[in-house]
Amino acid sequence: MPARTIDLHTHSSVSDGTERPADLVASAVRAGLGVVALTDHDSTAGWSEASRAVAGTGLTLVPGMELSTRLGFMSVHVLGYLFDPAHPGLVAETARTREARLHRAERIVERIAADYDLTWDDVLAQSGAGSTLGRPHIADALVAKGYAPDRSAAFAGILHWRAGYYEPHEAPTPLDGVRLIRAAGGVPVIAHPATHGRDPNISERSFLELVDAGLLGVEVRHRENTAAGKARLLELAHRHDLVVTGSSDYHGEGKPNRLGENSTDPAQFARIVEAATGSSPVQG
Ligand code: AMP
Ligand code: FE
Ligand code: FE
Ligand code: ZN
């Protein structure tokens, strides 16, 4: 791994990672990263702990978030970097999404409970107070009850939409998400947009709309993007002068993804920092 590896996508226990923000910072230092972005789902609650933890480590923290958005049945994740965490519009929208996620998780658990011995308390036992709830916490509860060997197996089985318990949650559209991140002085980058074959998960038309609204980059090097999809994303990035990123999408022990397994070139990272006006990287 190069000396100053830049990893712009990680999750702590503030959402569905398994490490507290301070422990994630310690893991990033151990992994030899130079820059790490904390991008919990729909929450900035880990920023202050992570900022304190980088002090004296030499690691640079990029405060960020992975915003849930929805286009019909398609869930689209938009990474936001270096925005103002107090921006009222963004604060309100993420609070709404976390609330919608909570009720949606309760409904999924109700349905699963008709067929399996699983309660809402089992799920709460797997999540920190106030953390952004999602299927990963239901997965952990299913693992604890012995219905699956690990999170990935739970996702491939009971939590898969084909199993019949799934439902989506309300969230802003990708276009509103990109606009909100920009309005808050942040830099929007679409997360893992090519997980289903050659074409981006959203149509080219929707994609171009996002670019017009201020989408600055695409996460190309991500383990779930397909090879054909990455090639196509690079074409699109070149044509529209977009920043290209690579990241791990680390979730601690919640996913096999390892810190620094994909990374972002320093020149691309510099464009993100330059475009941001909402907050600054925290130099450790
Ligand atoms: P949700 O947003 O509640 O529908 O859950 C989606 C989240 O679950 C994503 O953010 C992923 O981090 C996580 N996830 C999706 N697939 C898997 C998997 N196969 N193994 C572990 N975590 C997963
Ligand atoms: Fe996640
Ligand atoms: Fe994601
Ligand atoms: Zn993620």
C-alpha cells in the first residue's frame, strides 16, 4: 500500500460499521492510511469523536456522509464530503430518513417475526443508541439467533428482497440529495454506481441531471462495481470531467471490505478539497 493511501468511504457504529469512530481511526492508522473519510449512512454523529481521535496520529480525517436516496425502487447512495453539518436542510432531511429507516426496519422485523423467532429488541440490541438503523442490524440479530452464519449470508437469504420480507424506505431523490450536499457547501460523489453490469445503476439521463446539479465525482474503484461498469464509469467521468475515486466501504467486521483495498489518487482528492466550502479536513 502506498505511504499516503486515501480511502474515502468507511462506516462506524454510528451507522452499520462495527467499530466506534475512535476505533475506526485507530484501525486506519494501523492500516497505514494517510487520509480516511468517515461516511456513515445519513449521520454526522461520528464526526466529533473521529476528529478528536486523529489528533497526533498524522492521519487526515475527511468528514463525510453516505446519503440514502431513492429513485423508484432503486436505492442510490450519494457520498457527501466536507459539507456544513449544521446546514438546516440537510439536518432535516437526514433526520427524516433516519426516522423512515427506523419504521421500515420495524415493519421488516414484524414480517420476519411471523416466520422466525426474532423481536424488535433483538435488533435494538445490535445497534448503538441513535445509530442509523438498517438491514445490517437486522442481519446481526439473525446471526445472534443462529439463523445465518454472518451478515453477508443474512443478506443473501432472509434479507434479500426475493425472500419477501423486504421493503424500501423513504428518502430524497438522488437529484435532491446532490442539491442538498451542494447547498451545504459539500462535494457530492455517487457511491458504487455500477454494481449491476455495464450501465450505471441509474439511467444516463438521470446521471447527467445529477452532473448538472453539481455531482462532482464517481466512485469507480469499489469492490462491488463490475469490471464493465468501471470501464463505462471512466468513460463518463472523462467526458464530463468528473473526479474519480476509489474506496473500501469498510464496515469493520460487518463486511469483508478491508481499509485501503481501493484508494483515491492524491490529485483527485485535491479536487474534492478545493471544491468544498462547508468544512475542512481534520489534520491529525
Ligand atoms: P439498508 O440500507 O437498510 O437497505 O441496508 C443496506 C446496507 O446493508 C448497505 O449500506 C450495506 O452496507 C449493507 N449490506 C448490503 N449487502 C450486504 C452484504 N451482503 N453483507 C453485509 N452488508 C451488506
Ligand atoms: Fe452500509
Ligand atoms: Fe453504499
Ligand atoms: Zn457505504
